[in-house]
Amino acid sequence: MTRKRRRMLYVAIGLVLLGSATALVLSAFQDSLVFFYSPTDLLAKASGAEGGPGGVVGRDVRLGGLVEKGSVVKEDDGVTTRFRVTDLKKSLAVAYKGVLPDLFREGQGVVVEGSLLPDGSFRATEVLAKHDEKYMPPEVAKALKANGEWRPNGQAQPPSASP
């Protein structure tokens, strides 16, 4: 084999290795690029409908949605709070041990960070509540609009589409 062919072989092998490394890095970042999952998306991923069975169980993820009305329960220990996060299609039980933000309340947008447990509940390590009366995470607003439940400015009913 001549020097020129050997050099071309080394360059080709280097390009294949570089391409493989790039593909591995991009596939590892694929799920991490999502700011948060809705309960429907998270349960679908956990059941194996998307991305392989159990791909999110036990991993740190963010869950976003609305705090379901009537679901907030403070435990007797005074530190643990249980509530449900919903996207109005599905809801997910969340347990959080710690002090909740002042703006946390039922019916408001929330993003919780933690992990999905094998039993289908969510253990939160951090709770982020909305900071303003008009603020709602764009993904939650999109999910509400898709479900026909979008209520801008606190309207009692969703606005009807004009023909």
C-alpha cells in the first residue's frame, strides 16, 4: 500500500469515528432538549409508546402543567405535599418534600423537577410556580389550546371560534 492510500485510509477511518461520536452525542441530547414534558407525554414515554420502554423512569426530568383543583394535600409531617399535575388530558400524582413557592396554588401553572417512579407517580425535588398572573409556559398554553381549554385573561369559558 502506498503512502497516499494509507493516508486516505486514516482520513476515512477518522471521519467515520468523528461521525459516530457526533451521532452518539446528538442521540444522548435528544431527550434532554425538551424543557419539560406534559403528563400525557411523560406517561407515553414511560409506557414505551415513544422512545423505548421505561426510558424516563428513574431519570431526572421536568414535568409541567396545571395543579389540579382539589388535589393538594399536606401530609402530617408538615413538610411533604402531594398534588396532581394535569394537562387536562391526563394527570400525574406528585409528591414533594420541602417548602412550596408562595405562588403555588391549585389551578395555576407549575413546573416540577424530579423523577418518575416505577409505580407511575412523580417524586419532585424542585417546584417552580408561575411568577405573574398572565404568565403560562408556552408548552402548557399550547396543550390547553389543543384541548379546547384555553382561557386567556381568566375567562369562564374557552373563546369560541368565529366562522
